[in-house]
Amino acid sequence: MIATEPPNPENQIEFVLQKYSKMVYRLAYVRTKNRADAEDLLQEVFLRFLKSNIPFSDNEHCKAWLIRITINYSKNLLTSAWFRKTVFMEDGLENYANVAEQGKSDVFYAVLELPVKYRVVVHLYYYEDFSVAEISTMLNRKESTVKTQLYRARELLKKKLQGDYDYV
């Protein structure tokens, strides 16, 4: 568990759940764009956390591990045959906005319309405040790839939002 926390495992688990559950849910939702799948991924990630006996060096190590596991589980879900053959009813995006504690905005919806590889990088960079180097480590990508994906995501967002903000 986390080395900087009290030795009581129940306190550690509760601490991690309170501190990182919203982050894991937001990332899962950004990847899946579906509330039910995001909730399932949240449960899977924390179940994996409970089963693992990894000694984390600090809170940032734990956070990075949770992000990596969330990305891996969501990737498995998105590439599964079941997911590809399932048709989902529209899921209200307001649920993500409430969890993210952000108002609904054109930018929010534009980010959700980006391809997954751009959505994740934008989320980690702007919403979770990770550096390009940290993102490249988490996603097992080169830093130049992450920079390119951020640049392309910004360009797509600029094109999408251009008409809305020309008057500014």
C-alpha cells in the first residue's frame, strides 16, 4: 500500500478511495463515454488495487499506478468483441460534468468528441496536471508522440470551436 499512510490497511484503502475515485471515474468516462462502463471500470480498478499488495513509494506512485490500470482496463473493454458488437443508448454527459465538478461547456463536449488517443492525453495533461514526460511514461509512448497528440488535439479543438469563439 502507500508508505506515507498509517499502517492500518483499512485506513489506506479508504484514503485511496476517497482521494482517487473521482479521478479514476473521470478517466474511465473519458475513455468509454458511457457512465455504466465507467462505473464498472472504477470497480475493477479498485478491486485490483485491493488484491494487489504493491508497496507504493508515495501518493504520486499510487496515482500513476491507478491511471495505468484504468487505461489498461478501458483498453481491454474497448477492444473486446462484446463492446464492439453492443449498441448503447445515449448516456447523459451531465453525469460526467457533475463528477468532474465542472460546468457543461462547449470545450467539455468538444473534448469528448475527440478520438480516444487524443482525449486521454488532453485529460491527463489539462485535468490531472501531468507533465508530458509523466504522460509518456504512463502511456508507454515517446514524449514526442505525446506532444504531437496534444498538438493535434488542440488543432481539432480549435477547428471544432472556431465558430463559437470568433467574436472574442
